[in-house]
Amino acid sequence: MNLLLNILLAFTSFVPNDTILGNIDTIAVIATMKSANTLEKQAISFSQINLQQINNKQIESIKDIAASVPNFYQPRYGSRITSSIYIRGLGSRIDQPALCVNVDDIPIMNKNAMDFDFFDVQKIEILRGPQGTLYGRNSNGGVLNISTLSPFNWQGVRAQFSFDSELSYKTKVSIYQRPSSKFGYSISTLLGKNQGFFTNSYTEKPCDFGTTAAIRSKMRYAIGNATVLENILSFSRVDEGGYAYHQYDENTKKHLSINYNDTCSYTRTAFSEGFIVKHYGKKIKYSSITSYQFLDDELLLDNDFTTLSYFIMNQKQKEHTITQEFIVANKDKNAKWQWSSGFFGFNKHLTMSAPVTFKKDGIDRLILNNANKGIHTMFPENNILIEEESFPIYSDFSINTTGAALFHESNYKIRKWNFTTGVRIDFEYAKLVYDSHSQFNYLFDLTMNSYKKLSSNFIGEEQQHSFVVLPKLSAQYEIENHGIVYGTISAGHKAGGFNTQIFSDIMQSIIMNDLLSSMGMSFEDVSNYTTASSVEYKPETNINFELGSHVSFSNFKNNIALFVMEGFNQQITVLPQGTGVGRMMSNAGRTRSFGIEYSGNYEISNWIIGVDYGYTNAKFVKYQYNDTINYTGKHIPYSPQNTISASISYKFNIQKKLLQNIVPSIQYKGIGKIYWNDENSLSQSLYSLVSASITVTMKHCDLKIFCQNITNTKYHTFYFRSISQSFFSDGTPRLYGILLNFQI
């Protein structure tokens, strides 16, 4: 034990004070029913970011947390629908996320809504490692809890305006009122416009522009001294371009310019209504969290990202979601036995229309070339022709998903020891109804004198259900006046689902088969696509083994964690066999990731110094891609091996009538190495980003001048393949600007 203590004390995460920026001097009490202890006293690797740090580091979305939190990464590329989050080697380009995101205790149930603009965010908590026992589905990598400012904590008017060198701007205005001791309300608004960084050579215009607008209202009412009711309503609208993808020539190793001929855009309307009841009785406390969420988005995509006319996709989605969580826990924080139990249930109903329109080059190169290969084996001089210059392949889906879970966690205190046991029983059922069809006119020039109509379809339904038990066991030892050391074993799982993005590939195979069948021939590969396994992927499960500590010495606060994660049925995004223009999720088999996380914060006099480092080694333990390709032993792509962050700031206390203080600060981030494919043949080496700012604080106003990516570092944030071509997305170049905060 002494050896373990010495090792853990020698290293050690920043556990920041829950202070608030500027004139907001009331300390907020943000409590959760799921645990009686603060995060500093729990056997978990975590990071906290308070309002002061959010403003100092200019954190305006989840992407801005990347690398500031060990082993946490969300790259900037594409549009807001491509909001992939990676943590401890886990992540997913499509479908289910590896991180559960909650805003004011309300879970965001659709990954497409997770990339949103922060405004009046008071506190951010990142819990790393599987959190399945308390949080359930899609928390196998961790949990991100976001808390917004409450009218019970602060009253007044807040406003913020920012403007940068790309002529982009953002405005935020909020009103917080508490007319009585029992009732408070707030209204917060946001409006922003992004002019874009990258130009499409074909149009000679920026391709990654965008506008965003949002509004949030909070009403909170206290009944007596024991019950609090809270209603939170939010609405947001996003309208943007995106997809600054440039082609990479693998033969010459040259990066070509962004150059595609069809429009790319993404629009999203999101609405959320949450109703929360918290009651504190004599011996127990309980809460009820009810939410309704609506998502309506549309994606228009030039799928080939070239000047050729292959195909475009127009995906429209509407999703209605209802969630309900009940939690009951003991009230006495000093009791030796702390416990909480709960129920979580949800229903999601998604309707999607995703037609893919094949144009001239796509018809010739992807459909007719493959079909005529079969024809030429018997009739070398003859061909199948298609009359239309373009035709759509329609794909309509209805997915209904229902889940229910029971969970319990107990914490036992025996002198300086704390033992935690927990379990969650989680059941989920999903049903997919699909209808893909297409119609066009064709001609076989050997036997036909006129065009004939061909109709193809792929219609049916699939069902999926899962039942998982997610246990947790931990032990922690209290180091008097310094913190704790701990060990924990926890499990998490990521839900399975259906591969809606490969239906155009399926239909291409069916069309080619129907063409050849009409002439007494067959397309050999069609059987690879029309089975149930091609549209369904299984849930992923992970088990985490972890040792760590939360230790502080005077002004020096530290956290360290060593972890090993075993993954089963790892979900990996792959290209389907055949034409390979869509995307599908596949279960890779076994994975293993291990690593270290360290955060340290040192405050002395007017200096604040912070360091965060994360290392993850994530590999496939078993991954047989097909009969001839084996990726066992390869690194899992898209997740960085290292995340590094270091920041330093100094406060000059002026304390004059108008001018209060001046705070210069500088921050360094390092991210990489990142492998881009399963074979590990392409990668992004570790890159460095340096940012700096100077903040002048006055009585009711803060003025910040900032510069991001000072060295204008060139780096890549994304890679993919389509129609046998490679594409990259570049990182954000140098950016500078000003930001004004007002508080009255």
C-alpha cells in the first residue's frame, strides 16, 4: 500500500474551484442525485471546467475542449452532423457516439445534435471511462455533463459580442431574474455567422460558411424548503455549408485543392423541453427528469467531392424522442451507507428519406461498367445502355427504438476506505422498416430496338434487441487532508443499430443483378448485400480497469489515472464491398486500449499554471476483415495517441475605479499521432497549436483580444475514401479577433 501511495502521489487532475467569472460572485451548487459525493471523492478519472475557465479558454463548443481534457478529442471537419467524439481510443464516425452528453441532466439522444454552441454554460464535467452503471447506453467512453447558469444563482443581464479576422461574428444576450425567493426565470439568446475558412475552387466561394441561432428559457420554482420544479426549453437553428474536403493523389503524394461541382449543405432545427422535479424528504431524496426532444435536419451532399457528376445525396430526418428518469437516494451525506436507485426509459421514432441521385458519370462508371463486364464475357461487342442522364435511388426508413433500464449503486464507508458496488440492467428493442426502389429505362443493343423500363426494389424490415448487465466495483482509500487513491472496474456499452447509409450500394447491386437477370445472366456479388447482416450491427461492450488518485497539496492540485480497456464487438466504420461509395458499421471483434491521464493545476500569487496530458494505445486484438485481410495488431484509426495541453496566465490587479485587472495568457495544445485507416498506412503526426489572449476587466465589461493557432500550423483533421479516391480535411488556420463581455 505504501508503494502504491508513493507512486500515485508522485503524479497527480486539475480539480478547479467552482468560481464564476467577473461580477458573478455567487457560487453555484450543482448537485446530482446519482452520487452523494463530489467528483473529487469518487473513484473516477474526471475533469471539471468552470465558468471562469470556459471564458478564459474561449470554450464555445465541445470541439474547443479537445486536448484540454486528457484523451478527449473532437475534430473540426465537415459540418455539425459529423460531430464525432473520441475518448480513450473509442469513437465512431457515424451512428452511435462513444460519449453520453447531458445538458442540465437531460441526455442528448441523437448524435447529430451534439455539436452546438455554448452560451451561459456554467460548468462542464467530463467523466472518463465506461459509465454504464449510472448512465447506460453510449457511455462506454465516458460522460460529458454540461450545466447552464440558473436564475437562482445570479440575476442581471449578460451580453457577449465577438468578431474575428474571417469577418465572422457571434452575439449572446441573456436576462436572469428572480422576482421572489421561490421563483426565478431566464431567457438566453445567441446569433452567429461564420464566413468560412476554405474556398471551393469550382465555385470560387467559401464552402464552410454557416449561420446559427438559439434561444433557451429556464423557469425554476421552489415549493417550501423541500421541492424544486424546473422547466428548461431550448430551440436552435443551424444553416451551413461545409465539407472542405480535398483530394489526395496517392501516387504523387500531392494534396489537390477543394474542387467539387455540386452543392453541399446542412440545416438543423432542434427543440428540447425538459421538466425536472427534485424533492428532499427527511430520509430520502428523489428526482424526476422528463424530456421531449425533436430533431429535423437535412443534408445535401456531393458524395464524390470531385468535378465529375457521379451522384448526390439528399438526406432528410425527423426524430421525436421522449425520455424519463426517476432517481431515489438517501439524504444523509454523513451516513456510512450511501445509495441511489433509478429507472430510465426512452422511445425514439425516426423517419428518414435519403435518395441518392446518380448522374452521368456515376451511371457510366459505377453501374454500366460493372453490368457490362458480365455482358462482355458472352457478347464482347455489345452493351447495356441507360436512357436517363440521371435517376434517383429512393431510400425511405422508419426506425423505432425503445429502451428501459434499472440501476443501483451503493457506497460503503469503513474508516478511511470507501467501497462502491453498482449494477445496471438495460434492455433495448429497435425495428427498422425500409423501402428502397428505383426505376429507369434501359436497352441491350444486341436484342432490343427500344428502351424498356426496369424497376428494382429492396423492401423489408429488421428487428434488433439487446439485454446487457453493466456492473461496477471500486475501492478508494482516503489520504487525510490530501485526497484519495482508488481502483475501479466498470462496464459500458454502445447501442447497436442499422446501416442506413449502405442502401444505395445494396440497390446498385440489385439493379445490376436485375439488368443481367433480364437477359438470363446474374451478378455474382448481389448476395453480399441483400442479407440481414448487411443492414444490422451489434452493440459494443467495454470493460475498464483503472487505478488513480485525486490529490492536492496546498495550491497544487493533481489527478492521475492508469487504465486498461477491453472492447468486445468494437463498432468500426468501413466501406462496403463492391462499389464502396457508402458507409457501414461493422463489429470488428476484440480491441484493447491502455494509457495514462494526468492533470495538474498550480496557483500561487497571481499565477495560474495548468497541464493536461493523455496517452492512449488502442489496437485491434482480433479483427479479421475478410478472408485475406487481417487487421489484428493495428492501431484503431481516428483517435489520437497523445493529447497535450499547457496553459499559463498572470493577473495584474489594478483595482482602479474603472479598470480592475489585466490577464495575459498563453495556451499550447498538442494532438497526435492519428492513424487514418485500419491498415495504418496513412497518419497525422503530432501537431502543435499555440494560442494567446489578453483580457482587460472593468467594472461591468471584459475586453479580450485573442489569437488562435499563432504559428498557422498546417494539419489534417479527417481522412476518408470514396469511389476509390482519398480525401483529407485541413485544420483551422490562424485566427485572431476581439471578444466583449458585459454584465449588469
